[in-house]
Amino acid sequence: MPVTIEITPVEASATHSSKLLTRAALDAYDSREESWQKQFQRRYTHHSELKGVLNQVEDVNETVYSKFAIAVTPYMAQLMDRDDPNCPIRLQYLPSFNEETKPGFATLLDQLGEEGDTVPGTSVVHRYPRRVLFLVSNTCATLCRFCTRKRMVSQPDGAVAKDHITASIDYIANNPQIEDVLLSGGDPLTFADDRLDEILGQIRSRAPHVRFLRMGSRMVVQLPTRITPQLCAILEKHRVQMVNIHINHPKEITPLLRERVKMIQKAGVMMGLQTVCLKGVNDSVPVMRELFMQTIEMGVRPYYVYSTDMVEGAHHFIVPHHRMLELYEGLRGWISGPAVPTFIVDGLGGLGKLPIIPQYVKEELLPDGSGTTIKCRNYAGQTVEMPGLGQDYALPTHSN
Ligand SMILES: *Cc1c(COP(=O)(O)O)cnc(C)c1O
Ligand code: SF4
């Protein structure tokens, strides 16, 4: 029996007085000592507020706000370099002139074509066989300037219409071919525990055919105190099998983050990492090696590195395809295999995730057509050519 779910994500509107507007106030702030909801209310939502705590904050035009809101948790602001405008965390979260001068892609609001694959009346994107993306929230704790879902994530209250949530659960329950549900948004953890408990509980009770229940959340990184024993008990109760977190630079890994990741792991949840390849932030082999080694040290498996999508105002972050191939080659063979993620570009207009894979092994037809040869190249650039075997398979008719 479907139950109507009341969805009220955390109250996002901050009262000015709750903000930490001086450096001294920010330095003295201990995010362990306050509820995550209160920290949410203390978020900086205008660049002028950040000028009180950081130097060299760009005076961006107000038009930036009409395109994408600004939100930074105090915890995240503490991780930012006070003086360096090129700090990899500042680059991700502070608006810049680049968003105005290189707006680009203005018409590509939904460049991944997610709306075309959204089941009408729901917030379920059903693009791939047997699995769905369930967008449960329209907001995040801290807003990334390169966000691929800018068209929806900037909503001030973060609410996905509750009838859409109910209809989404109905859809999952009524389609037994769905065996994998990925909760995302925005950030599913912007919900209060009881709401999350209700959504997960309904999926588990009404859709026993769902074999894999997972969640993507950057809040674990942006506001680690969101992870509480109560939340972990909910994840365990509903057998959430995987939580994917999103980290782009080793500077985002702190003792507090490590501690809260361990709490999630103790609830029996496998953890993965996703990263966006961002110019100036992590488009460097040493930075990526360090990031992925630090994450597997925590028992978090690097899963995907995404190219920056062609969203408006994110032009300056885009790393060209050939550079992404070089970055991949700087990882494979050079660091532990489990620390090497798959690199992905999302095809324009709904093509979906496409792996970016350098070619190490190439089978070519021999000139006389009598068989094939395999040209191999290893991570260090050594090569070998071997005879193609298994000739009982049909030979390729062309080489590429
Ligand atoms: C990324 C994504 C998924 C999950 O893809 P996996 O490769 O299985 O992790 C599912 N649906 C949509 C629409 C997605 O974008
Ligand atoms: S965490 Fe993800 S969904 Fe949220 S603002 Fe950043 S990129 Fe967008």
C-alpha cells in the first residue's frame, strides 16, 4: 500500500546572525560541536560574506547568482587556503569571473539529456537496463561551481515534489526488472533521518526485486558530522550496500572525514569514490595518484573519474579528452590496481557514460590476411608484438 511521504529537507535559509563572518569566528568554530542542521544554516551564501574570512575573493557580478546559487559550509571554508585564490578547494566552490566571461553552453541546460529519460511524474531517470537513478533531493551542503545538475540543484529549499517521490517509489515497486536503485540528487543526506528511513524502508518493503541499493553523497565530505550513529543504523537496517562519495583533491581528506567514513563502513556499507576531472584542481598525475592512494587507504574504492560536463559557467574547468587519457596512463601500472578508477565522459544528449580507455593492446590483420598480430604496449612504454591466437574465431574484416 503506497504511503504518501512528506518531504521536508533541512531548512536552508540562513539568518545572517548565524554566519561566521570574521576570520576569528571561523577559526574558533568546531564543527564537531554543533548539529549538522545548525551548520547548514551557517552556510555562506554570498561572496561578500566570504570576504570576511578569505583574502582575494573575486567580486563577481550579481548575475552569477541568477544562474547558480552559492553555498559553503563553515567546515569547507576552514579547509580553504585563506590567501591563495588557486587553492583547489576554493576553485571548486567560490564563484569566479570565468563564469561570466566564458559563459558558454548557455543553451545546454540539460546537456546529459536526463530529462528525456525521466519517467513522467517521477524523479526517476531510467536510462540503463535494470537500474535507475532516483533523484531525491535538489540541494547539497556546499554547491560545486561545475555541478552537472545546476538546472535543479540550486533550488533554495531543496525539495523534490513529494508526489514525485511517492510516484518514483511506485514506479520502482511496479517494475520488477529494476534490480539496482541509485539515490542521488542533489544530496540524499540533506534529508532528515526519518525521511530517509521512510524512503529506504519503502523501497525495501515494496520492491523486493531491488538487489542493489546505493547512494551518492558529497555531504560526507562537505559536512562530515552529517554521519551519525543514527544515520548509520538506518543504512544498516535497510541494507544500503554502497555509498559513493565525491572528492576531487587530497586536501578534502581530513581526520574528521576519515572517522565518519569508518562509521559508514562499520555499518556494512561498501564505499566508492567519484571524482570530477577539473582543470587547476586535479588535472595532474601526482595529485591524482595521491588522491586515489589516500582513498584506498581508507578502504574507499576509486570508482569513476568524470570529465567536466558542458554546463554553463563550468567552461574553465574542462580538461581535454587527450589530457584525461594521459592522466589515466599516469595511474594504470604506476599505483595499486584497485586505486585506479574508470575514466568516463558523459555523452551529450543522453548517450550516457562512455569509458575513456587508452589502447594498450591492439589486434591487427596480417597484410597477407593469414591471421592477426597483437601489438602490445605496457604502462612504462615497452612494447612487444605477439601472434594472434584463437583463430577459430572469425577474423576481423578491418583493422582500426
Ligand atoms: C550513472 C548512472 C547510473 C549508474 O551507472 P553505473 O555505471 O551502474 O554506476 C544509472 N542511471 C543513470 C541515469 C546514471 O547517470
Ligand atoms: S555535490 Fe554533486 S550534485 Fe551537489 S553541487 Fe556538487 S556536483 Fe552538484
